Amino acid sequence: MSDIAIGIDLGTSNSVVAVVENGRARVIPNEWGESVHPSVVHFSPDGEVWVGSRAKKRLMVDPARTVASFKRLMGRYFVSEEVRKAKERVAYELVEGPHKDVRVKIDETVHPVPEISAQVLKELRRVAEQHVGQPIDKCVITVPAHFNDNQRQATRSACRIAGLEVLKIINEPTAVALAYGYDKGLRQRIAVYDLGGGTFDVTVLDINEDIFEVRSTEGDTFLGGDDFDQRIMDYLADAFHRQTGIDLKSDPVALQMLKEHSEWAKMQLSEVDETEVEVPDIARDDEGSMTLSAVLTHKQLERLTFDLVQRTFAVCDAALQAAGCGVGDIDGVVLVGGQSRSRFIRSAVETYFGRAAQTRISPDETVALGAAIHADQLVNRRNDAVLIDVTPLSLRVGTVGGFTEVVIPKNTAIPVEQGRSFVTASDGQRSVRIRIYQGESREARQNESLGEFSFSGFRQAPRGEITIDVSFDIDASGLVHVRAVEAESGIEATTEITLSQNLTNAEIAQLRGG
């Protein structure tokens, strides 16, 4: 049998798997005909794990054991602002892991977030294997363009737990461009506006037939459809509180009911100007069960979420500036992600760019299709499409006083390698410690810490006499690698990089079951 690799879009709200068959990429449905699979995992009391639509049905009846929107937690520190916000929104318990990472606690069992993601990936793998009729163990997986190294490493760990070898991690907008322009002979500069369930990216790319070159990418990994849903939830909860004096925001079950109906109302308002939201049995008083009933209009939704839409355009401004162009230089605008289906989003984006958005590709499926195209190229060693991507964040090293210096600037084409030389700062020094960050601030505390690079084993000498050459490499998947050599001997010395977010090989093997 031929070697097969699948393309995976692991989304905040939904996930999709695709494969190339007979030269054409296609999304793979499951046995019930579902091609878009909810990114939801339910841990039942008897130890069974449910994934997808079956799990999503448990969100309202057993929210403490049902995990959704976990992509937002991938590669996050427990003490981060993003995790603090998530703790206020989710019904399941979040705790700190041994690597300072955030983990999910179900009853007495603590699950690393990559393990939760792996449950979805295992289901996608099962669906694909059932479709092609043979085992599959290779994939290309996509991530938001603005994912940092911690988040990419966590994604790769999830694939390993699911028994999948990652041929490459590619950015979602790059996958979109591949699905949009591959084998079509296009010569265009496009903007990919990707507003998904939990993240937002905008990427400016040049397509020159089958050469896809990213000029710039900007993003916000904590802005997406969940935030739009939250605005509707707050509106409904506040209306109910004014009517009844009952605060629904302290009830996890009521919040999940609100979320389900908020998503429904948002989708309705993409088709109609006004909708009535009715949530039965949302609360109880002395007279029995109570129903929430409220009217939401399209204009109200626009007002409620106006600042969120403007946040996306601030990101667009930055992407265009970094690409050295203006809206008039853009030949095509591609909308991706479930939230981009909203008509007020489409209208706002078209007003911003001054042109109609492309409608011939599916916002839900195109990312997985692009990943499948690239997976097929890699597994069959074809070079008929060239992808030139960029690093979305600057790679930095820590300096004295809590500051940092840039080693590799953001929007540098990858793969890329840069070197720096360091010398000992004191007489008889036994080791050198180098702190590594990603971000755009001179202050270390405002960047994402990737860990510390420890170097030892060199001879003791007066300060400044020992030189250590360190190479910083960002590969084609956007993953960071570090190597150090002592200049005097030319020998690679004892080195260790400790990344807080990484699961160890032993942990991954245990979670994988072997």
C-alpha cells in the first residue's frame, strides 16, 4: 500500500481532517457524514472518553467533565493572563502542572492539555483510517500563525501522544493560501483574515504560480468566536439579572446553556435582522423553573462586539505595515474561520480592504485541505509547490537588568539560523546560563519565556577568556532549536535547554500508553 499522510486542522471550536486522493484534496467525513468535528472531549465517570458531537452533547448536562476551547490553553503558563481569563469562563477545573503549565483536572485525574488535544487527534486519525482502509501515522498539522514555540511544541506533543508523526507544522493562513492558489497559475498578493473560535491571524502572502511567500503575519492568540459568544452571554445574563435579580454567571450549567444559545443566536443573525433567544429551565425560584427570554438584533450584536472587530483591524494595520504595502496593494481577501461567516464581519472586512472577499472556498474546510496538499507533497517528495513562511515573533536572549536583545526579528523567512557569541563574565566561571524568549518587548517579563540554556564543562579561566558560540535556529515548522560550542576547543559542550512547557519523552510515552 502507498504511504499516506493526512492534513489536520485542530481548531478551537471544530477540527477537520483531509487527505489527497487521485490528485485532489478532500475532507474526510465520519460514519455519520460529519466533516467538521467539534473539538470537545468528555470524560465519563466510568472512565470512557467521548470526542466530537457525542461529547458536545454533554456540555450542558456535565460541564465539569466536558472540555472545550482547550486550544486556547495549549502551551500556556498557569500564571498567564490568558489562563486567568479562561478560569473565569470554563466549568472544568484548571490546575498548575509540574512544568508550570496549565492542566485540566477531572475528578482526581490531572490531564496535560496536549493529552486533551490528542483525544481529538486520535478520533480524526480513526476517521481517516476508516476511510482509506489502512493505518495512518503521518500528518501535517496547522497552527495559528502567531503561535509561539511553547504552543507549537505542545501541538507536536499532542500528535505524538495520538501516535502521529508530524511531517511539518504549518501556519493556518499558509495552508489557506495553498488550498486557494495551488495549481491555479495565480499571480496575486492576498490577505488571509483568519478569525476562528479562539484565535485571530492576518497574513499577507504573495502567490507566484506555485511559489507561496509570506510577507508578514500578525495575530492575537486570545481573540476569536468565543469572545463574540461571551458578549452575547453577558448581554443575556445581564438582562435576566435585571428582570429577576438572579445572577446566572455563578452557575456553570446555566453558563453552558447560555453559551449554546448564544452561538445559535449569533448564527441566526447572519441570516436575519432580529432573533428571539429563549432558554427554558435556566434557573429556579420559589414558583419553579424559569425561562430566559430576550430579543437580540443584528445592530445590537454589532454594537456589543464593535471593539472586538476593531481589534482585528489593528492587527491588519500591523500586518500591512510589516509587509510594506497598503490595502490598495492587496489583490484578494480570503476569509477563514467560523466567526468570519458572520455577515457583519464580512461587511467590515470588505469595507476595510475596499474589495469583496473571496467566497469560493469553505471557511471551515480550507485549512485542512491546504494541510493535506502539503502532506501529500512531503510524503511523495514532490517539490511542485514552494512554501516560504516567516517567524511571527522575534527570538530574543536575556541580558542584564531584566532586558532582552533580538537574535532573529519577527517576520524573518524560515528556516533561519543566527549565531551569537558569549563570554564569561567573572574569573573562574564554571557555567553560563542564557535565557531565551519570544516577543517584541525589550523587557524580559513582557515576553514569552521559552526556557533557559545552561552551558558547562569548559575550563576555568579569567573572565572574558572563554567564548561560547551559540546558534539559534528556527526550522520550517517554526520550532526553536539551540546549539552551543566552546570556541577554544571547537567541541560541543554539555548543554541543556529547559523549556517549561515541554512534556518529557517519558510523559509522552506514558500518555500514549507505551
